[in-house]
Amino acid sequence: MFENAKFVIDSREAFEGCVFVALKGEKTDGHLYVNEALGKGAVLAVVEREVDVPKEKLFFVRNTRIFLQELAAQKLSRYNPTIVGITGSNGKTTTKEMIYKCLDSGLAFRNPGNLNTEIGLPLAVLNDYEGQKYAILEMAMNKPGDITTLCRIAQPHVAVLLNVGTAHRGVAGGTEQILTGKLEIVQNMHKDGIAIVHSDQRILERIKERNVITFGFQKGDYYLDNYTYESLSTVAFYRTPNGSKVLRFSTIFNVGQLINVAAVLAVFDVLKLEVDLSKLENFVPVTGRFKVQQIEGVYIIDDTYNASLESFKVAVETLKKLGKKTYAVVGSIKEQGSFSEETHKELGKILEQLDGVFVYNIDHEIDTMECSKIVLRSDQPDVIVSKLRSLLNPKDAVLFKASRAIAMENVLKLFTGGSTV
Ligand code: ADP
């Protein structure tokens, strides 16, 4: 009955012919918006309880969330694609996009980065999956159990665990919970599946499964051995069980992303896919994920999409190797809950390695950060931009980074004169 249906969960996005699914969230209840969705052309509303609209417009289920998940699982089992599941604290979207871009578009499906949750992933599968042979799916977790739910919908044949860090630890409960939660992708992969995991001791100690390949920096089955920057490109040396590879990237600089390429190489080998690696070499990072451009000789790094301690560490390491003098415009790392003060203290230590730090403190959570390199703190983008401009010289590098909620791209846009990187 729902074969070709397009599902919508936000009544503001309802359109002629769609099916509206009323979900109960923390803030509001979709059942309150059934009327509005029908008014905008929804042909049916999937609901858990009575709503004051014509009966024939309602489809009753016990749990609308589970309804979406089960329907997506049924669709996937009908087409039976090879599923590559990707999780980790940092780099999911970029890694998924790298794999996807190297495959023919008719061959692979991937879920958009913001549709990677227990609601988003089913929606992406139901609305956009068209029976492709490979489904490359990023899987996000907020709390232990989330990845198990996602694996029930789409059980990975290849389970990629990129890394385990502190991102969203305020929501997850702590680093141990994050590790436990992310390991679920290995525990819940297909019985004949293969896991590709970061060669991090904390992860390896907890893995009992046998079908495991490791990747990392200078260790693992697939690893980044070394890398250098030449003008505006990166030369990276990889070792794999099938020999060495030298890749020249025109737009990837971030050492974390370069390490994740080792996982990408492992995925292709596991799937026995001969891909044209020049597609990987020419991969353009997703906006806001460490995109580098040079303006008047200065390296400008747009890493505004998000931030965690680990991605900051990697960004600073990369910056130090890229620029003569290094600067950063930074904002809060959000979703740290009771860890917030500790996180920002730690961030201050990481930033000590730079030549100058500008704090964009619109939310003030970062006010607890101490760092001797702070040039100024301001909630005014123009104040930051004019001081920063006065300091920069050719070959210097400047990073723009904060959690999504800070909208650091506004400062970057002002700095670059309106154009994003
Ligand atoms: P996610 O989808 O997991 O949020 P993204 O691909 O959007 O990841 O990248 C988010 C940030 O993580 C970017 O700033 C990127 O440079 C950084 N990053 C990517 N891989 C790593 C890694 N292995 N370690 C630390 N940071 C990384």
C-alpha cells in the first residue's frame, strides 16, 4: 500500500500526494499538525490516536516511529542491497560521500548527512532509495541503543567504525557510553559481515568479532603512512595488504580525513570493487568540513559545520603543518552537558599551539576557556574580522570552527566578503 509513497514528518513540508507521519517528539506532537498536513495535500496521515479529521484520512498504527523503521527495513530486504554502515564521532559524512562519489551513481545510494538517525535514516530509505546495489549509510548515535536500532533497519555487510571521541557526550552520558554505543555497529553487523575499525586500543580491546580489518595512522591493516603538502595539494602515502598507494588530493588536507581514506580503501577491497581512485583524489569536501581555499596567499579553512575536541585536535595539527603562522576563530563545542567546562578547558590547551585565537562568544559557553593565545573575545563578527585582517600575511592559515549552533559561517562569510569557501 505504501509502495511509492513519499513520507513527510513535518507538516510545513507536506505537499500534494504525500503521506504524513505523526511522530511524538520531545517538544511537540505531530498529531497536532495532521490537519495542517492534510490541508497541504497529504493523502493520508499515519497516526497512533484519534485526530479530528475524516476517518478515511487516517491510518492507525501502534507506534508511528516503529512503523517508519519497519517499512524501511522491509523495503531494504526486498531489494537486498549490500549495506555499508558508517559510524564514528567524526568524519561520517565525508567518508560516506567519498565512497559514494567513487561509485557510479546508478550503483549506489547514500543517505544525506542530516538523515542519519532512527527517524532520518528510514525516511531517506523510504523516500529516495531506488533499488541500487549498494547502500552507503551513515549512522549517528545520541545514546547507546541507537546504532542497534539502525542496524535492525539496515544491517551492515560492511561495518565501518571511524573513531570514538567526545562529540555530544553531554547527550550520550559520557565517553564510555559513546564507545559502547558505537561498538554496536560491529556487534550488529550481518553474520557474514566484515568490520573496518579504527586501530585505537580502546576499540580493539572491546572487539571480540573475528571478521575485523583495522585502519589508522602508521598502524593497522590499511594505514596512512605519511603525508606532505605541496602548494595547494596533499600527497599521501598509504599501505594496504595489497601494496602501497600514493594519492594526490587537490582538496583534502585534514589529517583525520586522510586517515579515513584508509578505511575507504579497505571498503573497496572488501567489496572487491575496482574504483578509479582519481575520483577520490579529486573529491571536494562537503561545505563546512575542512574546506580549504587560498585568498591573497592566506589559507582559509572552513570547518564551520561542527566541532568536537577530537576534530579540533586534528584541525590544529593540520593547520600547523599548512601555515607559517596559524590562527583560529573559534566558538563553543555544544552538547557537552556537565562536561562543558572540562571540554572548553581542554580546547584552550589544544589552541595554545596556535599564534592567535579569536573567540566568537555569542552563546558564552566558551567563556570558561582559558588560552594565552586569545587575541580577543567578541560576539560581533565585524570586530573579529577587522582585527584578524590586520594580522594576516601570505602563507598564514586561519581556521573557522565551532559547533553547528554557533553558525560560525556568518563570521567566515563576512571575512571572505560574502563568498563561502
Ligand atoms: P560527521 O558526519 O561525523 O559529523 P563530517 O564528515 O561532517 O563528520 O566531519 C566533521 C568534522 O570532523 C570535520 O571538521 C572534519 O574535518 C573532522 N574529521 C574528519 N575525520 C576526522 C578524524 N578521523 N578525526 C578527527 N576529526 C575528523
